[in-house]
Amino acid sequence: MPADTVVYPLVQMGPMNVTVDEDVTSRLFRDAPPRAILYLASGYFNLTNNYRRSIVDQCQATFEILTAAPEVILVLL
């Protein structure tokens, strides 16, 4: 049976120059195909200006975002 979901554990430790999470997330936003649906769930997702620009201005995929704080979604509108 083909998989329809992929889960990748990522790590981010900026003070130690480890930016795997940021690098992978940015690439995912940038390279997602036009008909893809990205389901993003995070209790601590930091919607940086770079992420916001990628989602709103560059990404051709559709997003479903689940966050701990509903105010995050207002930033995208």
C-alpha cells in the first residue's frame, strides 16, 4: 500500500548552528507541487517573516495549519 503521510523528526538548535528544521521547512514550503496539500501541526510553530512570505507569495500548495494559538492564522490573512 502506498504511503499518503510522511513524518520526519527534525531538530533546531540555533545557538549551536543546527538549523535542520528551518532548512527543511523552508524547502518544503518552496518546493511543494501546485496540487499538494500540506498539513502543518505544531504547538510552537514560529511563523517568521521568511515562512510567511514563502507560504503566501511563493508556495503553490494548499495549507491546512493547526497551531496552539489561533492568532497565528490571522497573520496569514
